[in-house]
Amino acid sequence: MARKEDRKKNKHKFTAILATRIPNEVAITSCSYALWKMDKGKYMELWYFTNDGLEEANCKKTVDNDAMIMSTLADGSSAWVTAASTRNARAILNDKDLPFEEFCQAYPHMLMTIEETDWPEDRIRMMAKFWRNIQVHRFCSLRAEIGKKALLTYQAKQRKHWHVTVKTSVSPYDLSLVNEKVLKEMRERVYWEEREKRDNTRNYKVSFSVHQDLGCANHSLHFPNCFFKLNLFFCHMPRIICSIPHATCYTPMLHASCHMPRH
């Protein structure tokens, strides 16, 4: 009984030796943390299976993944956790932030790891079809990058949600079938998120340019004989109407359009 449990827990210890020689090239393997998560059937970011992520495999393993260590939690309390759960890559990217080329590079490696960690055959086929359908979807042919961004966001969200659903009373569904309605909504959401980022970046540049032109920051300027106080904390500043006849100016071009009276 004890040997059976040992075989189940440490299956690589009992892997049969093949009658082959040392290979000419070293096999590409994922880092121990990724293998540990995949062996548990948990969600794993695709980043670990990109070229950057695979470099984690070269890191020396000094602590066993199942070893318990004391860790400080987000709320400041301490708790015993597994060593593997505390490991973190240097620059992990979420699936939705991966370049599409790296997604196409990563998922075949992840699929191989799924097979190596003995996932059920039906789940292996499902994941293979899921990623294939993402890669050949018509959104990939769109000239705008928003299509690929929507596919990556859909892939990340749906795969993560599937792993959560598996642990509930709800039966696992077929992830490989792309829900076009959900994908369309995802594309719309991604579009507005990207639009908001561009607007925020533009507003910041405009605000910074105004600060540079006026030669001061984080304080207010007082213009003699003008009708209001110009505050540089605001990005969108109103038009200034000076007391000089026929002299109307705007804040970004204040120094060029309006000659203020000297005292």
C-alpha cells in the first residue's frame, strides 16, 4: 500500500528507462513551478511557456515545491504555505497582454506539458481545439490589432473561468466551442478600454505641454487685469479674455497671442 502511494505521488521516480542514448539536444522543459501547477490541473498563465518563461526552467530548485514555509499575506498576517505558491517570475504577463505571436508560440508548449502531466484525453483534445479555433478565427485576419487583442482577452477570461467552474457543482463544459456572442461583446469592451487609454495618454501630453509652456507647475498664476485665476492643476483650461481691446487668447498659446500689460 505504501509503495502504491509512493508511486502515485512520485510517478517520475518510477518512469521506465528507454533503451536510448543521451540526446544531442537538451529537451525544453517548463519551470518546476509551472509543472507543479499543471500537475495539479490548475490554471496557468501562457507566459510561462513563452521563450522568456521557459528560461525559468534553468533556475536551480533549492526548496521542494511541497515544502511548507512561513509567508506574510496581503493583510499583514502570517501563514504556512507551500514553497511553490510563493514563487513568482520576474515579469509575468497576463494572457491578454501577450503579443499574438507569443501566444502562438506558447500554447503548443503548454499543450505538451498538459500531455506530460497526464491530463484526461478528452481535456487534452478540448484544449487543442480551443487554441486552434482561437488561432484561425476570422478576427486574426482583421487589419486592426483590436481583433487579436479581443481574442487573447477572450482566451484568458474563458480559460480561467473554466478552471473555476470545474471546482464547482456545475459540470465542465466544452471550452473549444467559441461563443461568438461573448467574443463580440469582448471586442466591444476591449475597443473602449483601448480608446480610454489613448485619451488618457493624449490628455496627459497636453497637460504636460501646457505646464512646460507656462514655465511653472503645481501652483496658480495670477494675471493682472484678467477676469479669472488660471489654475494649472486642470488639464482643460478655459479661454482667457484680457482687458486689452480686441485681445482674446487661449491658455496653450498665451505667450504668443496675448500681450499682458506691464506694471
